[in-house]
Amino acid sequence: MKRNLIVVVSVYFILSLSGCTSLAEDTPSLRVAAVQFEVREEVYADENDFREAVEGLIERAVRERKADLIIFPEYTSVFLSLQEYTPVVADSDTFLEGFTKLQLLDNRIESLPDLFFARGEEVEKQMDTLWGGLAEHYGIYIVAGTTFVPDRTEDGKPVLHNRAFVYGPDGGRLYTQDKVFLTDFETGILKLSPGTLNKAERFIVEENEIVLSICRDTFMEEWDDRFSGADLWLDLKANGDVYDQDQVENFRKALPERISHTDIPYGVTVCLTGSYLDLFWEGESSVIRKTGSGYSVEKYAKNWTGEDILYFSLVN
């Protein structure tokens, strides 16, 4: 780990249709692009559509800011499991209606978790090919958001995890981490199982120690001691509530609280937005800096319902 790392952050925010702002003259040790990704049904129609959507954002971040690390939010890759059933889902008004129809097409699927068990292995391979291939092609690190993957406990019981994937410039998996503190929807409807906090580690990007937490995880103070000393904290978020004043306050209790209670100099919250049938997500991505015993928000996204890129740099 870099000791006594002096972090000077140059933050740049652009909307997806806006112009380019110059980088700082200082040479950064890490250029970061946080993608506030917008879910749209057509993006998940097939693998080519999804690849085109995410590669367009990656290519832009590399071209405009020479990004070393590009971050996508929680759930970005979840709907890859539905691509096989796109014609059925596209002809539905609600997620429940679409799921009921696809049950008739695939006798493996009796419940919603069965969908992810049935498609999980294939989606993991798809993740490695697609995201790993993009990381290798552009020579960068990519946090590919999360997807639901099947696993087994030590006694062989099948379980589903909400898992984040990180890929390196060689195209291989650099790191994975499972969500630990699940929501009621994830445990009650999706039947996901929690990961183990003690398995959460740091991963290294250009000599910087990076840590991450997934949405509800970030509210929990259990991470504070475990992540202490890192250079950057990533909060991958998919907020399925209207982003009103109550949600603004909830966001403040997540990464800003964590940063203020640790010695980690910077953090970034990167949010999912958009909709899939009757499901929707809203949230405001931000870059947060530790100041004394508190924090300051260096930059907010200018909206919480669309697609943006938030740029910033760590500089020695």
C-alpha cells in the first residue's frame, strides 16, 4: 500500500451528450470514470446490443480522459440472464408477466431464482468474454457491476450470490466480491444468499488500493476497520426507490458516513438508473472526499434518472 499518499483530485463531470473538459496538467496515478448506467430494455435485447451500449461508454472514457479504471454500478449485468427470452419479455407489460410467460418456455424455471441457476454458468462465461475482452482490448481495468451467480456452500448446498466482477488489462478476472448485507427483495423474492465479509479484500490498480461495497453493504460500519488504509472506496449502487429527499438522506448515510469514519481519502458512488418493464432505478452518482473528521462532495451527477459519466483522478 502507498503510505502517506497525497491525493489531489481533479474532478470532471460530463453528461453523455456534453463536450469535453481538459485534464489537469498534473500526471495522475489513476484516472477513473464512474458510469451512471441507464437500464433500457433494448440494451439487453441481445449480446451485441449490450456490448455496443457498454463499449460506447468505455471507448468514450478512454478517448476523452484516458481512463485507467472504469466503474459500472450494481445490477448492470443482471439482465443478461433474460437475453435468451427477449421476444417473450419484450411482449410483456410487467416483469411478473414476462416471467410467467418464460416459465412456459423453459421447464427448468419454476421460480425466479431458477432463472439465474439455469442461466448462471452461461452468464459468467459471457461476462468473462464480454467484459474481459473489453478490458484487454482497451488495456484498462473495469468494474463490471454485479450479476447473480450460482455457487455452493461448503456442504454442497446450491446458493445464489449478487457478485461484483473486476477485470484487468490482461482480460482476466482480477477480483470478485459478493454482497454481504442483502435487501428484503433479494432474500425474499430472489432468494439470494449473503457473501462473507471476511472474504472482502482489496484489489490493486496502478499501485492504488481499491475497496468496494455493494449498495446496502455501504451503510454498515463493519467495513470501516476492514477497509482502513485504502486509497479509494467504490460504492456500487442500484436504488429501486424514487430519488426523493428521503433517499438523498439515505445516500448521505452510506458512503459519506463511511468515508468520514475512516482514513480513506476518496470514494465514489456509482448508480444504476433507468427501467426494465415495471422495474426502475434512480440515484445520484458522486465523488466524495474526506475532510478532517467529515467529508465533502466534490461533484454530483446533474441528474438521477439518466446516463452520465463522472470523471476524477488520483494524483501523487
